[in-house]
Amino acid sequence: LNRLVARAHSFVYVSPPRYPLRDAIRFYAAGFPRAVARTARFHLAALALFMLAGVFAHFAAHHEPLAAYALSMPGDIRLPGSTAEQLETVLESGRDASEAYKTAFTAVLFTHNTRVGFLAFAAGILAGVPTAFLLVFNGAMIGAFTAMHHQRGVVADMWAWLLPHGVPEIGAIVICGGAGLMLGMALLRPGNRSRGQSLVEAGREALRLLMGVIPMFLIAAFIEGFVRQSELGTGARLTFAALAAVVMLAYFSMGAYLERLARRAAPRVTPDEDLEAIREGSSL
């Protein structure tokens, strides 16, 4: 009994031991996809903004060259007047680069994409308006990019170039955008709480989302640096992209399932217990 009490003392009166590696594994295995499931409506809204802007820009750039110029990626040499041969040359560039160059390129891509994602999140504090603009702007650039290639008949090669890294990268940007929209909604519609309390609670959930997307940006940068600039054929690239999409869908579907199970297992709170908890300053 003495030994049992001594062992229990550290858990009752001293902070329990922490295992960072185990906590990280648990977070990425279940915590992150569950957080995405809890905030799914914001990510769906972010995805809708991105996709609608992309579809609109695709058709606008297809029918109006000036729109294609306006929506093209800054500094991109692929412009509406480019020939099919020029577009294909750019798509095939970098395949013979050294491993050192690809590694450095991967690091640059990871830094840039992470900055874009974090900016989409942080801008949500301004009522979500800049976040929505960033989602629309990035979706429009992708739409104009695809339109230029479709006009010249460079379709399969373009999608095989874009999708392998685009699946995790766009997914991560959409999640960051959803986190930003969640902050904006917490500011605009705090409910029964003060705006400060609403932002604090939304910020905690948003930080979980940000921690979760970092590996997604890293994976996307690695694919863009090594897989995209490899000798893989069009079919193999499209298969790779399809597998990546299936894995992501299964991963987040698992999170939704686990979150549903957790809600069912949570104890129901009666109105009297809820009122008593509010009086005691507890948050159920």
C-alpha cells in the first residue's frame, strides 16, 4: 500500500511525465485528422472558394487572353502565347538536375508553401476577408495555368506534372484557409462568449491544424522536388497522384470516424448539471 501511494503521489501532486515522441505519434495518427473533422465546415468553405475561383479563372483565361495574363503566376515564363513545345519543355525541365539541387529546391518549396499556408491562417484574424482573398487568388492562378495548357493540347502531361505534389499541397493550403476562416467566424460570431474568449478557443484548435499541415507541406515539397523532376512517365505520375488522394481521403475519413465515436462515448450532460457547471465556472 505504501508503494502504491508513493507511486500515485507523483501523478497527483507532480506533473506527469511527458513523452514527446509518443505524443507526436498520437497527434498525427488521430489528433490531427480529428481536429480537421471537428472543423470540417470551414475547410469545405475554403475548398469551395479555391475551386470556384479556379474554375472561373480557367474559363476566363480560355476565352480572354488578357485575363490569362492578369491571373498568371508572377515571374512564370509560361504565358498565353507560349507554344505547346515551349510548355512541354518547361514541364520536362529539372529532370536531369543533381540531387543537391533537388534537395535545395525542396527546402525552398517547403519554406515558400508553409509561408503561404501560415499567412492564410494568420490573415483570418481580420474577419477572414484576407484569407478568402488568398484562397481565391491561389485558385485563380491554378485555373489560369491549366487553361493555358488546355488551349495548346498539353493536358495529360500538365496534370501529371501538377497533381502528384498538388494533392497534399493544395490540401494543406485549404486546411490553413479553413483555420483562418474559423478565426474570422470566431470574431464575427462569438455567440454567448466574448470575442476574446471565442478567439482563444478557435486559436487553440487552429494551432492544432497548423501543426498538422507541416508534414503535408514537407511531403508536397519532397514530391515536387524529386518525383515531379524525375523520369517517371505520365501514367506513373497520375497513378501516384491517385494513390496520394486515396491515402489522404482514407486518413481524414478515419479522423471523422474517430471523432464520431468519441462524441457518442462522451457522457451526456443534463440541464441541471450544465447549469451547475456554469455556476462553478467550468466549461463542459
